[in-house]
Amino acid sequence: MRGYVLRRCLLALLQCLVVLVAVFAVGSLLPGDTADVLRGELGTPEQVAALREQLGLDEPAWTRFGHWLLHLFAGNPGVSLTTGLPVGDDIGRRAGVTLLLGVPALLLVTVLAPLVGTVSGLREGSRLDRALNTAAVVLHAVPEFVFGLLLVASVSVAAGLLPATAIGMEADDLLARPAALVLPVVVLTARHLCDLARQIRAGVAVQRHGEVAEHLRLLGVRERTVVLRHVLPGALGPAAQQYARCVEGLLGGAVLVEAVFGFRGLGEGFVEAVQNRDLPQVQAYALLFTGTAVLVNLVADLVAHRLAPRREVTV
């Protein structure tokens, strides 16, 4: 297991480096740069050239990338070319907003998905199972931005129950007005809950009729013990990878949800950085998202290995 973890960690570092190189290469090949964005159409070629020299954009691409990596290894992800502020400060501020959305949604998914999936799988073919599956299919089929707009139109505009947007709010403001978090958290939770619950439901239905479960019933083991000690671990193991994708989506920045509700989170920050051709910011966001994805997938692999059904049967 230690060798496996070490190999995965080395692979994770390689994956992050490859992503950073790819993002920098693509960003360098895009037409225009930060100087063009800042000066706009009214800037003269001389002004753009002077600003490009001031920002260091006239240096070779690989030189700039090497300098950025050296600063990163020293714990400094760089300075934004558009604002002149440390990239880490901007990411930290936006991360607080994204966490206020992602953490509650992740907690809801963590609690509700195993419950819904297990109940549905244990009552396979029943009315409750069909109702839950129908609701999951419908919610999954509706795009997140459409679902968000429907909630805004019905709950906020028509009924006036909850705030429609969080424009201009920072993390402290959202903590003081948690009602603004309700609708986006519901939207974020819905799709991931459907995906994970259906995965667990399928696993429970298969494990419930498996050879191990049937053998234990023949030995007189109580159904509750069969479900808790053998059916659920066998069903949750394969669902670990799906759960990892949920974590990536919820904590990596939900761009569409943040756009619909006006949240200045990580997703919106990454989009702005790309639009401004701000490569230090783009690189920092890419590293954050890649690192999150690699870490949660590593943990998911270890959990799946730990929960994988064994040949021996322990009563």
C-alpha cells in the first residue's frame, strides 16, 4: 500500500506539471495578451509595447514560465498582471465564497445520497424506488443554470421568499445573510445528489442479491447485519470515484451556478483571468483545480480499495 501511495503521489506531481505546461502553452498561443486587454482599442501601439515591457511580457514564454515556477516553489504564486495584487490573496478571498457554497452542498450530498441510494436499492422495483428514480432522472436532465433560473423565478421573484442574487457580497456578507446561499446550494446539490444516489442504488441492488449476501442469509445472519457489513461496503466502494467527482465539482468552482446567482467565487475568478489573459492567475487557478482533482481521486482510489469486497466472508 505504501508503494502504491508513493507511486500515485509522484504521478500526481507529474499530472500537475503537465497541466501547468499545457495551460501556459495554450494561454501563450491565444491572440493578444494582458497589455492588449488593459489598453483596449484606444491604446496606441507604443503604449501597448511600453505596458508589455513593464509587465515583463516581452520576455520569452519559457523564461516567464520558469520564473513563475521558481516563485511557486518558494510559496509565491505570483502577482496578477491586471490588478497588481498577489494572486494568493485573490484566490483566498474567492475560495471563501466558493467554500460557503460547496461545503454545505457536499455535506448534503454526503448524508442524503447514501440514504436515498440505499433505501431505493433495498426496495428495488417498489413505488418508492420508481418515484426516487424518476425524480433523479428529471433533476439530472435539467441543466444547472436552467434549474437555477427556475428557482429564482419561482422562489425569489414570484414568491419573494429568498434573495435572487448575491451580487457585491463577499464571504463575510454571505455569513451575515445566509439566506442568499439557499438557492445556489440547492442547485449545486441536486445534480451531484442524483448521480451519487443512483450509483449507490445500483451497487446496493447488485450486492443485495450477490453470492455473499445469499450465503450469509442461509447461515442465519440477520438481514440488518448483511446489509450493514456486506451490502453497503460493497456498494460504497465503486461509488467512491463518483463521490470524488462530486467533490471536484463542488469545491473546484461551479462556474454556471456562480454566474446565475452573482457569486464572486473561484469559477468566476478563473473565467475573468482567462478573459484578461492574466497568465499568473490562470496558472494558479489551474494548479488549484488540478491539485484538488488529483487529491480527491487519490483518496477515492484508496477508499475503493479498502471497501472492495473480499473473497473471505466474516460473519
